[in-house]
Amino acid sequence: MSRQLSLSLWGRHHSDRVSDVSTLPTVLERYRIEIDTELRSVLAERQSPLYDMMRYHFGWIDEKGNHQQGLVGKALRPTLCLLACEAVGGEYRRALPAAAAIELVHNYSLIHDDIQDDDRERRHRPTVWSIWGKPQAINAGTAMRILANIALLRLESHGVPLEKQRHIQRLLDETSLRLIEGQYLDISYESRFDITVSDYLRMIEGKTASLIACAMEVGTSLGTDDADLIESFRSIGRNLGLAFQIRDDILGIWGDKEETGKPLASDIRRRKKTLPIAYALEKAQDGLKEQLVNIYRNGALD
């Protein structure tokens, strides 16, 4: 089986649903709406202020509890999960609990990431910790990770065999660990000046690519039992995740704040070893490299 994800593959299984590229945005918006509904359902019966912090993070309410439109993020990972499931001939709604779990894992990591990086703004809004404080934001993020496991239990009502449920649970747990390992490297690199592009790629493979690869693997596995096809989609997800983070790092320096939703050059101020910096450290001639290291080590980066 080819390792390419193509619309021809999609169309072969679902010619009645997607006839050409122009219909894809409509399909993706349908996914987005149903992901939002599934996430709201996971949180529906949980009414303490702890869960209101999560609702705020998702954009469903403001900091005073007033209702808002909701789901201010891209929902990229759960969308890819549903897309992969339907692309291989599965019923995408069967994958909704897993898609919600993946989005919960992603957003728990964002809440904790904002704390670790002292980021006060995300998606054009104050971060959870900047409103409720770091201790309570840690609680909100940790609880969100547990809710991801609870969301996966809904797979049973969609007829997913127990063995496959356990496999998906194990995969999401392993991916969460890889995500944390990547975050550990990201933070540890801040005080180092010997970081190479290979080091950077290893870091983002854990921090970003692992969850996108997981999303596509889970979605595919809920649509087919073809091991080669599942591995192909996982590989696509990994490469997409690497490209996504590289683009994000470039936009973080030279992009538009309106697009990123975060202050520009914040990664530089925190001495992050993003791709442009890692490349400069590895490739710069000795004099320029020494100058860059001195600025990063001792200089005011504002």
C-alpha cells in the first residue's frame, strides 16, 4: 500500500461524500463541529470551577463564566484522527471519543506548557495560569489529562472491541510520555549552546510530531485492521508533525501575531533552541557563533 495520503484514496472509499478537493473544507468543518460537541459532552456533568478553567481554555466561556462561541484552537489533531478513519473506509463518528481524548491530551500539554514558559497569552486570550495562578492551572491541566482516559471509555458504546480499546489507551499513554520527554528536552536546551539540528528534530518529534502521528494511527486503526496502512498513516502524521512545528517556529520569529496568537520572538526571549537558532548555532562560523552565544547567554533579548 502506498505511503501517500491522497484524495484518490479517500474518494475510492467515499465517492459519494467527497467528489473533489473543493469539498474538503466543508468536511473538515463538519469534523470540527462534532469534535466540539463531543468535548462538551465529556465535560457536561462536571460543574466545579476546576472544569470552568477548562471551558475557558477551550473558549466556551470567558473568565467570568459568560458563554462564548468556543473551540478557539485549530483542532488539528482530532480532525486528522477523524480524517484518517474515514479515508480508509471507516465511519468517522466511531472515532469521535478517541478524537476528543487526543484533543484533551493536546490541551493539557498547552496549559502546562504555558506555565513552564511563563506565557501570558495564547490564542489572543490570557492563559489559564495568568488568571487563576500556576497551582490551579496545574490542577486543570492534570485533570484534563485524566479526562482523556475517561473519554476513551466511550469507544465501547461505538462497538470498538475491548482489545482495540486497550491498544488505543496504551498508545495514548505512551504518546503522552513521549510528549513530556520532548518538553523536557525543550526546557533543558534553553541553557545549552551545543544544540544541533538533529537535537532539535529529536525534541520536536516527541513534543509535537508524536501526538499528530498518534492521532492518525488511532483514526486509521478505528477504520481498518490493515497493519501496513495503519503504519503508513502514522508515518504521514509524524512527518506532518515535524513540518507543523518547523513552520510554527519560523512564524514565532518572522510571523504575524494575529496569526500565531502569541507575542512574536517570545521563543528567542526564553532562549529556546528553535530551528532557526539551532541551525545558526550549528552552521555559523566561529566568530559569529561566539557572538550569538554571548548574546543568548548574557544579552537582553527584548
